[in-house]
Amino acid sequence: MTLLQLIFLAAAALTLGAAVMVVTTSRLVHAALWLILALAGVAVLFALLDAPFLAIVQVVVYIGAIAILIIFAAMLTRRVMQDSGRQTTRTWWLGLLAALLLFGGLVVLVLQVPGFQAAGGAAPDPQANLIDLGRSLVDVNAFILPFELASVLLLAALIGAMFVARPESRKPPGGKSGTPGGEA
Amino acid sequence: MHEQWIYVAFLLPIGVLLPGVAVLAGKILGPRKPNPVKGTPYECGIETVGDTWVQFKVQYYIYALIFVVFDVEAVFLFPWAVAYHQLAFYMVLEGVIFILILAAGLLYAWRKGVLEWM
Amino acid sequence: MGWRMIGNPFGWIQQQLMTLLTGWGLSQAWAAAVLSLVGAVILATVLLVSTFFLIWAERKLLARMQDRLGPNRVGPWGVFQTVADLVKLLGKEIVTPAGVDRFIYYLAPLLVVMSVVGIWAVIPLAPGVQGTALDVGVLYVVAVGAIGELGILMAGYSSNNKYALLGAFRAVAQLVSYEVPMVLVLLVPTILAGSMNLEVIVQQQSPMWFVLVAPLACLIFLITSLAENGRAPFDLLEAESELVAGFNTEYSALAFGMFYVAEFLHAFTAGAVIATLFLGGWRGPGAETYPILGFVYFLAKTLVMWFLSLWVRGTVPRIRIDQMLAFNWKVLTPLALAVLTTTALADKLALELGGNRLLTNLGANLVVALVTLAALRAYARAQRSKEESQRIGGLVTAAPVSRHH
């Protein structure tokens, strides 16, 4: 049992444990915080897989942006300090069974991939990997189309969200001199 | 390549433990005299009315949302920026197009008045 | 041997410890790990202890700017004032109101401190002295800062106080908004250096510092780091007249002290990050041969930027939240996008066509600055003429005097 394996097991246990707590804890904001822990565990797994860029991106985007968005949504729409209650239905064991069956099936499938159980190759150089990634994102023979489509997708998400979340009435932005800044 | 994370893996827990020890010392050394008045939430001296909740103000959510979009955009741009010196000019132009598409989104948000803090 | 030791104390200490540990029978990798641990402990301790000096210096300097004396009772020139404050805070009771979420309540200040201390892991203090040479150093700084925002949100939530919660929301709205131009502007030194590794960025600043090549980017980063820190003029997060004390209303004694420490340390850390990214870090005459000189240069640059942020704090008044957010989304973010675009294009054109990189980039920055100033002037003129017409219109259409004389 090498040190790397131990660290992997610890990170995997952390991620799985936190994920279980997300769906079983009784308070909504606690669930959001357990989610953050699970995402941090995934970041550690990325780092173990020699993908430092993805690990950091996981923290910056998921924990630093999306988790905050989720917590905002949770705290703004519920009376969070009192929001608690049972999260599991009476047939929770069915869900657990389905999850275990799915896991078993995936393990069987993955073990059949040739070379899956072979030892890993030499550690790649992250800096060269990053340069490679950057190049291939804009290379005409590689991923330029998904790259630009991603920006269009982000634009669509932005416009769609603004359309949905737009407040009903908009006062004209005048009279800034004496008006205090809004209701809160 | 895992060696680069060792220092971070040590520094972050130490960064939590050192102030933790300080706060613990404060808890142990300080007096502990709880009484019901001290336990009430502070509202400039007046009594609290109602539960602790905040009126929904969509503006908070909108700012966080625009931040998510621009954060993801910046994350796409970092590999492009790192590979900058190996790129041809048209590749740099493609990155600039990426930025301009999202700048158009910001302009749209501005014109629609979504960026105002009501 | 004597000069080498003085010239490079860090390397010398490192060498001695390595030979000591491997002499004890540890393998190379384990010895390096133990060295990392020792380095981390020393760094964290030095940082947290240096806040004593930083807080005292800040109070003294701010007082002089405000034409008063500042702390001068405890020790010569009041040097031990912060120690006295610490002793007082240690002796106070940590009053927690009923219904707080205990674990989160105590975790929040620790996370905020951790997010500041963690940034120092990637900052190169001297040639060859860096916590870790992360290949994704720049994004790591952003990531660790994001954890601090989470800490503030958790502090506001766990206080069971609707004003603390509201204060936390406003704080996170401000922090999150100002992170957009910050992340966009961080792309500029990455483009210029071709790497996210802070050590490489420092090394690439050898002919000239990045502040000369991208002055607008440095300015935007300075402003956004002031806002991320919660310093004046963006300090309505904890101003006494706003929402009680914002997200740390229900924090007393040393738990509050931790937020205080984190804020002052963050100002110093922001100075260090600016010094590394734009001012050339440890670069200076003779820094490669005598790394201790590099450390001195780095410290000097950091202190200058820290003093600059202090100067701004003592000079400008606080701005309202709607002004602040409008400034961010309508001025800073478009400016950051423009700076990024023009730097990317100008630098590549200079490289391809063989022009002078410095001049091309400076020229591009100048163009963007002039266009921005022109746009702001036009906007100000439009606002002024609108107010004029409103005033005149008001006079003309004023309600007539009452009919009953």
C-alpha cells in the first residue's frame, strides 16, 4: 500500500462520505456545505491524477462560483435557519440498491477495458500539457469549434438566466444623488 | 509531479490550525457567563421580531450568475494564455473572438438594466 | 563559505537541514517532505506574528494621515499596542447568541485566515525560495481567495442574525463582482510571461517589469484587490454605520480578532501579489548572485504597495454599494476586457512583425486609456446636461403658488 494509494483512498472516502451526507442531512445549508466538501475531494482526486489545472479549475469554478450560487439560491428562497426535515423517503433502500447495482455494472464494464489494470505510464509534464491544451483549443484541426461554441453557450446561458431572473418593474436609473442604495 | 502539492497540503491545514489554537485559547482563558439576554441576536439594542430570514432580492443572484459565466470564460482562456507564445496570430484572434462574444453578453445585460442595484 | 552563507541564507539552511535529515536515514523524498512541513510552519508563524507589526504600523500611519498621534502609550511609540489588544481579546468572553450553528460559526474565521495564509505558498520570496512552484500558481491565488468568500458567507449564515446574513450577502456580492475584472486582468501577466507559474512570471520580467508593459492591467488589479480586501473606499462591509458591523456582528473576542487579522494580512498579501506579478518580485540589481538581496527587494516592493493601499484608505471616503457595483460592472469589467483584448493583439503583432514589445504594448494601453477617459467625459457631460435640464424644467413647471392668498 503505497502512500499515493492511501491518499487516494482517503480522498475517495471523503468525497463519498460527503456526498452521502449531502442527500441525508436534514438542514439545507448543511447539505450545501457537504457538497463543497465533496467537490474539494474531487479536486484532490484531480491533483492525484496529475491534472493540476483541472484540480484548480474545480476549486475556482465549482467551489468558488457554483457553490456560492447554490448557497445564495438556498438562502434567499428559504427560511434557512428553520429549514430542516427528513430528506429520505420511506423507500430509500430501493435507491441504495439501484446505486449499488449501477456501481457493480460500471466496475464490470470498466474492468473489461484493455489496459485498464496495467501500470500507469510516465508522469506527464503539467506545463507542457497546459501549453498543449491551450494550443489545441484554438487549433483549426483540433477543438476550435467547440471552443467558440462554448462561448456561444455561455452567452446563451447568460441571456437566458437574465431573462428568467429579471425583476418585474424597473425604475429608470435617475435621481442618484440623494437616494440611498436600495432596500438592503 | 505530485511534489508540488506537498507544501500546499501542509500550509492550508496549518493555516486553519494556528488561528484555531488561538480561538481555543480565547475560549479557555475567557470568562463564560451565559445569560439569556446575551443570547439574543444583536439588532442595535431592540428586540428581534420574527425569524431570521432575508427578503429575496434577485440582484444578489444575478451578480453571482454573471460571475459564474465570466469565471468559466476566464478558465477557458487560461490555457490559451499559457500557450500564447506558441500560437499563430489567427489563434490569438480566435481567443479574442471568444472574449468579444461574452463582452456582447455583458453589453446586453447592461442595456437590459440587469446590472442596476435596485 | 561565509559570504555564500550571508548571500543565500535560505539555500544554506535548506542544505544543512537536508544533509541532517538524510544523515538520520530518511530518504530524499521524505526529507523534502519534512522540509516542506518545517517551511510551512515557519511561514505561517512568521505571517501571523508579523500582523502585530503590520497592524501597529497601519494605525500609526493612518493616524498621521489624519493629523493625530495614533497609539503611543504601550511601549516606545506604542509598538506593543497590538500585543495589548491581543491580551485584551484573549480575556474577553466569546458571546455566542442562541441558535448559532456552532461548528460553522467557529470554522468561518479560520477559513478566512487560511485563505490569506494559503496565498503565500506560491509567492517567490527570493530566487529559489518559494513554497511550491505550482504550474497553476495564478489560478491557485484566485482559488484560495474564493475560499475566503465562502468563509464570510458561512459567518453571516451561522450568526442567526438577519443583519449579519444581509451583511454577508452584500459582502459576497461585492467580492464576487470584483473578482470578474480581477480574473480577467490576471490573464495579462499570464499572456506576457507564457505561464501561470509565479516563479516563471518573475523570471520573465528581466528586461522590464510588467507594470511598464501593462500599466492599465496593474491599475485594475490594484483597484480590484482593494475591493476584494474590503478596504476603503470599498469598506462598507464592516463600516460601523452600515448594517451594524456586517457579517461579523455576532463575533466577539478572538473570533472577531481572527477576521481583523485576516483583513490586515490580506492587505499585505495583496501587496505581495502585485509586487510579484507586476513589479518584478525579487528582481533587482544583484538579486541572482545574492538571494538575500532579492528578498530585500521583494519586501521593499511589497511594503510600497501596502503603503499605497494604506494611503488610499486614509484619503478617500467610502462609496455606496450601488456606486461600487455600477463602477465594477460598467467601468472596470469592460476596461478589463478591453485591456486583455488589446494586450493579446498588440503583443502578438509586436512579436510577429518584430516591433518593440514595450512600445507596442504601452501604445495599446495608452489608446485604451484615452478612449476610456473620453467615454467617461462624454458620460459626465451627458449627466450634467441632464441634471441642468431637469433643474430648469423643474423651475418652469413648478407648482403655482397657492390660490388662497
